[in-house]
Amino acid sequence: MIDATNGETSHKNLAKAKLNSNWACDPKEMRMLVVGDIGRACLYDISMGAFDAPDEPQRVSSSRSKQNKNRDNFRIGQRTISKNQLKWPTVQPWFVAHKIYKADPVYVVSVKFVEVARIYVSGTTCGEVKMWHNLNCACLGVINSPEWNPKDIL
């Protein structure tokens, strides 16, 4: 993912995802599921320490002589952290969410977070709709498959 404010890469793994990747966020757990157009997915922790400290990150003030050295440091609560520590940790590394081959005309069209059920849902152009656990991305089932049982998500 590219930060539009400075043109730098926010997260090296997310930057490898195709531009037409889909993503959805769980605001309570601070997780983001990213699914690429050919079905590869990754789950990120986007809290950046929000659960560790109640304060928002703030730039560390410094004298002019130290300004260049400290301009990429932030303060979260009582801690001072560098810009490199503001990266999203990977909760679930890249995995195959939907089996799609590059030559197939099929691709992932949508990823949504369903607040009521606390799950992610992803869908493809061929009609495959999968449900994912919000904390670890375990597949809860394929909605339109004959073996799917709605009780599986309860």
C-alpha cells in the first residue's frame, strides 16, 4: 500500500498485492483482510499499537539540530517509536482464499466485513462466496456449495 502523503510504501507485503485487490476492515478487532484479484489473501493487524496506548501517534518535537534525526519518530502514550515500527504486522500470511488460475476469466470482485456476524465475506465472478473468521481467516464455508451448513458459523 502506498502512502499518498509521502509516496512511500506503508507495508511491504501489501504493496505486492495487485492494484485491483479488494479489502475490508473489522473496526473492533482492528484487522484488515486483503484479497487479490486471483484469490490470494492476507490478514493484517492495522491497530499500530492502538490497543497498547489510548493516545494517537504524534510527531516527537525536537530542537532544530535534532530535527532531521527525529522527524520520523512518533509518540504513542509514553513510548517513542520510529516510522518503521508503524507497519502493519501480518496476522495470517498470504494464503489461497479462492483457487483461481491466471488464465481463468474469473476473479475476486468483493470482500466485505459483516458486522452482525463478525465475519469477512469474499466473492468471485463465478459465484463462489466464502466466509472467513474475523480473527484468523479460517474458512467457515462456501455459501453456495452443496456441503455448506449454516450452523457451521454459529
